[in-house]
Amino acid sequence: MHGAVLLDERGEVIRPAILWNDTRCADECRELEEAAPELHQVAGNLAMPGFTAPKLLWVRRHEPANFQRTATVMLPKDYLRYRMTGRKISDMSDAAGTLWLDVAKRDWSDALLDKCGLSRSHMPTLVEGCEVSATLDPQVAERWGLNASVVVAGGGGDNAVSAIGVGAVSPGDAFISLGTSGVLFVVTDTYRPAPQSAVHAFCHVLPNLWHQMSVMLSAASCLQWFCRLTSTTEVALLEEIAQLSEEEKASAPFFLPYLSGERTPHNDPDARGMFWGMTHSSLRAQLGYAVLEGVSFGINDGLQVLKESGTRIEQCSLVGGGARSPFWAQLLADILAMPVVTHKGGRNRRRAGGRAAGLPGGRETAGRGVRKAGSLADLAHNAGPPSGTDAALCAV
């Protein structure tokens, strides 16, 4: 998502792609926020360096010759589609991450494009993620030994496709992704922006559905960092943590998981992580437990701002590297006060992408297909009784 591939009038790449994690355009984000007061309501998001629009403002300022040559702006995956099919197409969920889409109307915003010196003529055609976007170019098909009638699905952004993989296709369906970052994703039947809390609002890959996301910038990566620091493995540390008594867990230090700043709900790149409350008797396992707990409360911060926007979540699936730990899944269920369900194959986004590729045919067909994901449920972790310290820890 979010990257920028610039093509000239002949469809040739002008310069190396600027990827989502390139943060050179912080100044341009501020410029866009000032120039487009309607941005939050129309695009559903704050202007952040990861998004596409500020990247084009950077190119316009620092590489004016390349900007003048630009005939089409494509997202990286859509450029691959272009090479496979010869057609310039994007899907709604990925296009929503450009800051040029009117997310409620599921159409390009002429006003937001104009703020960047662009127009609809620079944009690919839009399709729903579950639609057939094109078929293989005959020459490509021949070179690959495939039939030219092979269809290329509309596709989607990474988290929207993961949602298909776990069956999040109806309003209220939700999942947590515990990877390098932490995402709480929920399907909505209306466009529900809440940028004041750094909540993302995007189109889903299915028609007439949207989704909200809270995002914390460091999640399972906090555990990886701590393991590197203490010369142990995640598996060994989790085994140590599981042996802690209730008294030892209660006396564990607090951990703030802001190792890369934070997005939802603080939107503060300068936020920093910390342990608080260590003593000479603090154990490595207690510090590891504090990391799991701190990340879980960070996810809970996102849940609370989603609730404040009017969204209700009654159960979450859990995917990503953190889903391997039943202990962490149970801790999340207790802190979020809701069931958390893990899935067989829950870490594999390729499986989700495969389901998304099989969606063309419309929402009804798509819904029937992905609802089978419920059979992948491995274990439901029900919330335990709330601790008397939960409210205080949430506040911390």
C-alpha cells in the first residue's frame, strides 16, 4: 500500500518507486493538511508520510522535471498488474491509502488531486477488490505458459486482504494483527472517519463495506527487541513467562511500547518506550510479561477510540506472529474483555491473498467463499474476570 510508481506517457517508469516506509515527505504532510481542510472528512485519514499524496508533493518540490513527466501514478501492486495485463487499474481499498480517494463515494476526489497538481487523468481506473480487473496480456500469458483468459482480481490492501483470510466480511467482524506493528481492524457498513484519534478509515475489498483500523507502530517487534537485548529466543522467553506466579505477574514492571513513536491514538512520532517499576528482584520473565501486557494495553487504546467513534466489537480473531502464543492470546482476551479467536494458518497472508484472488463475482459470492474461514478457528480464548487494576493500567 501507499507507495508511488511514476509512469510517463509511454508507460515507462520515471524513477525508483517511493515505498510506504519512506518518511522524507513530513513537510509535505503539513503542507497538504493546511491546503486541504476537507482532507480528514473526504479521505478519512490524517496526512502521514507513509501515504502517497505527500510523496507526490515531495517529487513536485524536489524533482520538478520528474513531476512534469508523470502521466500516471500507480501503487506498487497495481504496477505489477499493469505489466501483467497492460491495464492501469487500482482497487478501492488500496486507493483509499493514497489520500486522493473520496472514501465515502468510492471515487477519486478532484479537489484533493488538484491540491497536488494532479487530475483524474493521472489516476488508474477503479474497481472493487472482488471484481475481475482484467485478464492476462496475451504475450505475457504465452511467455508464462498460461491461458490468456486467466483473470486478475481487483485485489486489495494488505490488511483488507488479511480480513478476507479470517472471514471478516460483515459489519462488526474484527481481527488483531500482531506483527512488527499492531493493527485492530473492524468492518463497518458505513464510512466512519475518526482521524482526530489517528484512526484509519478505508474501503474494504467488498462493495458497500468499509473498515476502520487502529495502528500501533511496535507490537510483536517489542518482544523481538527484548529477546535480542536479553540474549534469548521468543519461544524460551514465553515458556519462562508462562511459569510466573500470579503474584510475580502482579508485581511486574510496566512497559510502554513506543519504540517507534506511536500512531493510534496519540499520533506522536516522538513518543518513547520505557520500563517503569523495576527493582533488584525483577526477573527477565517479569520484564517479558510487561512487554506482552504493554502491547496488549496499546491494542486496548485502539479499541477504546474505535468504540468512541461508534463502532462495536464483540469478538476478535488474532493473526500475525503473536498469534503463535496462546498465553498472549489469553492475555489480550482478558485485557480487551472479549473473546479472541486464533486460527490455523493465521500467520499466512498468502492464504488470505489466495482467497481474495478467488473473490471475483461480487459480494454475495465473496461472502459465501470467505465465511468458510470460520472452520479454521483453532481456539477461542474467552475473557477472564476483570482485574481490579485494569482501569489503572489502561490509564497508564
